[in-house]
Amino acid sequence: MERPFPLDLPERPAKPRRMGLTHVLDKGMPAAHAADALCSCAAYVDVWKFGWGTAYVDPDLAAKVALVGDHEILSCLGGTLLEVAWAQRRADDLLGWAADVGFACIEVSRGATDMSPAEKHALIDRAARRFTVVSEVGRKHAADQAPAPEWAGEAADDLSAGATWVLAEGRESGTVGIYTSTGDVRDDVVDAVVEAAGLEHMVFEAPGKDQQAWFVRRFGANVNLANIAVGDVLGLETLRLGLRADTIDLSCPVRT
């Protein structure tokens, strides 16, 4: 978008982006509120996830899916709803319904059920025939801390099965998956999945500002970040551009 005056800032690709994604989490926002929010942040949002099972109960669903599509944003169905449908042997019903509604993207996860990796990969393959697939690796329970090699293997296998991006679990709390119970990044896991899948294919759930800043400092302005609250989109963009003290080195190099 046009800036009020020039500053030397990190380059950001134009939409549609494959790197530097901002993936927001919609917890059930009314369509009118979403429309208002998108007036200011649409240029910076790439994926709009209808979190958990909210799409199943949202009376504004069709309007919101159309709305985000009008702004060149991928509408994404949350993975927990697909897990429930899979557990009840209704995954194909869900995929057909999602296509009819107009979803562009499907999240395929196994973080809350006993789905095996092989069953997940079969589901990715089926979903990828109609949708862009974002797979998720990592479990939703703090007690289930898989070692880094396990994360890496599943991320690579998900891409081979047909996923476009792999989402690293962090939940809305930012205290599980790629994070410790205190919200610190498990950098061994992050390094392992990046090496296995490639940075361009990884999307990191980072709900907290300090977590977002950690990834921007580690990988640069165009790291893919997810579970961003709609109200935090502009704040994240300032982190990416070095317009916030946490990442100001990106715009103000240290003088020698």
C-alpha cells in the first residue's frame, strides 16, 4: 500500500504471498465486525482461519467466507472440526460441505484425536484434490512434548502427502507444542522442522507479541506466522518492518 513518506524498511512481497504470511485466528467474530476490521488490515492478511469448530455453528459463515475471498484472503477451515468429522467417519461429508460453502483452504491436524500419521496423510491427499491444505504438526496437550526429530519427520511427510504449508502447533495460549509451558520457544523443534520442510513451507503459530518478535528476529520479516488475533495484525506488520522497538534493528542498523 502507498506510504505517507519513504523509509528504508524490509521488503514485503505483494499478495498473493507464499512467504511472509499472516494467518489470523477468527474465534467467531460477527461478519459486520470482520468487515470493519478488514478495512484497515486486509492488505496484511493472507489466511483467515475459522478456528476450531466455529464454522459449524457460525450463522454468518457464508457471508464471511465471501468477504475474506473478496479481499484476496484464503478462508481456512479449522483442523479440530475435521478431526471430529473424521472420528465420526464423516470426513468426506465435511469436505463436500466446505467446498459448497466456498472454503479455499483446509487445515488437516491430528492434535486432539488418535488419528495415526498414515491416516492423516490419506486425509491430506483427499483434501488436496479440492483445497489448499495446511497440515498441522504437534499435539494440543502440554504433557505431550514430542522430540524434535518426530516433528521434523511428520512435517516432511505431510508435504509429501500434498500439503502446501505445515503449521507448527502453539495453540491460542502459546504454551504448548513449539513452546514451553512458560511460552518460551523450543528452538530445537523450530530448527528441526525448518531443516526438514524448508522455511517457505513452515507456518509458526505465534499468538504472543514476544513470540512473533522472536521469529521475526530469527528468520526475518517474511517468516510465516499464524494464530494472530485480528486486532494484532497491524502490530505484527510493524514488527516485520522494524517499526517497533522489539525489531528496530531491521530498520535502524547498528552504527559503526
